[in-house]
Amino acid sequence: MHAAAPASPASPTSAARNWAPLGDVAIYALSIALVVVAWEWVARRFGFLELFPPPTVTFPTLYELVRDGSLVSASLFSLGRILGGFLIGSAVGVLLGLLTGTSTVCKALFDPYIHFLRFIPPLAWFAPVLLWFGTGELTRIILIVYTTVFIVTLNTAAGVLAVPSNKPRMAKAFGATDRQVFVLVTLPACVPYILTGMRLALGNAFATVVAAEMLAANNGLGYMIASSQMWMDISTIFAAVIVLGLLGFLADRLLQWLTRRFGGQYLADGVAPR
């Protein structure tokens, strides 16, 4: 009877990979702790308690705003606007990017307008859009669509142009039609570029919704910041800014997870960009 072979020990590389997430969490926690301590020290050291409230003032304010529901309500209003404008802008951007990337006629038709409008910030259109569509939700959604669409368009078009020319030729050599080449070769190859463009545009969407809410809204995080500014309530402003950054961070991580979950097969080595 042969003796059973001893189990091979786990490789150091595998063990290090298993501990890597815990290491990242520890670094995040240490970094946050250092920033909070430095923030408290600077506020106390230079006596800026009114204009630069420390964490011991800001976090209790944050807790009270969450407990009375005002911060939760404002966050939901802002997230709803971001989600609506971001999804519409991303869909339009993908469509324009595919058209300009695959058709020279569409490229010649749309390119001048894309490269002209993308340099005009969304707030430059605020007054005209406000006059055209009023002070309702549509105005803020339009501005978020505007700030989203061009980044996604350019990244999608770059993805189309980055497809190696031998792949469509090989597919056609095996009898694929133009439609099959587009659906099975070109579009999957663009997925990393589309998702990268969406991640970049997400930051613009957050910035735009806050600015739009500060100028014309009666709810949302931007409105909370603007109204608190009138009363010199800096701790509330800090609380809203912290929540805004936290929501943006979580939204980016969610999009990154979705990229790994549903787009990993199209990414290099199956890993989404960090």
C-alpha cells in the first residue's frame, strides 16, 4: 500500500493575496485616524473652532442630522438626481462613442460638437437651462447628463479605435457578418473603456449636482450646504461634505465591483482597474 502524499503547503504568494484585503483595510483605518487626529489638533491649536470645527464638534452634528432624518433625506434627493442623470448620460455617451468610433460619417458629423461642448462647464449652461426648463428636477438632470455624456463618449470611441484590426478580419474570415463582428468583437472589447469613462464621469456628476442644488433647489446636499452657509453653520457644512464624499466613495466602489462582477472577462487578466 502506498503512503498518501503529504499535502502541499500554501504558497507564500497565495497567503499574501489572502491577507492583502486586511492590509488595505488597516491602511485605510490608520490613514483616517491620522487625518482625524491632525484635524482635531489644528482646530484646537489655532483656535478656529467656529470657522474650522474639529471632529469632536462635526461628528456630533453629523449624528444629530442623521437622527432627525434631514441628512438622510438630503442624501436621497441628491443620489436620485445623480443616478438619473448619470445613467441617461452614460447611455447617450456609449451610443455616441460607438457611432463616432465605427462610422467615419458619424465621426465627421458629431466630433466638432463633442469637442466644442465638452470644454464648456455645465454651470455655464445653468442660466439658460433654468430659463428654458424652470426650477424643477429636469434642469438638474439635464446638467448631470451634460457633464456625463462627453467623458463616456470619448472613452467609448477610444475603445472602438483600440480594437486590433486583425480581430474583425479573423471573425469575417470565419463567416461573421458585420453585425456579428460589432456585437461579438467590437462591443465586448470596448467594455473596459466604457466602464472607465463611467467612473470618471461619476465624479463630475457628484460635483454638478451639488452646484446645481446650491443655486436652485430646496432639498439635497447642495441645498443643505448653501443654507448652512447663510447661517455660518460650518459644522453642518462639514457634515454634509463628509457624507457627500462617503457617498461618492461608495458609489465608485460599487461601480468597481460591478466592473469585476460583470465585465471582468473583458478586462486584462480579468481584473478591473483600481
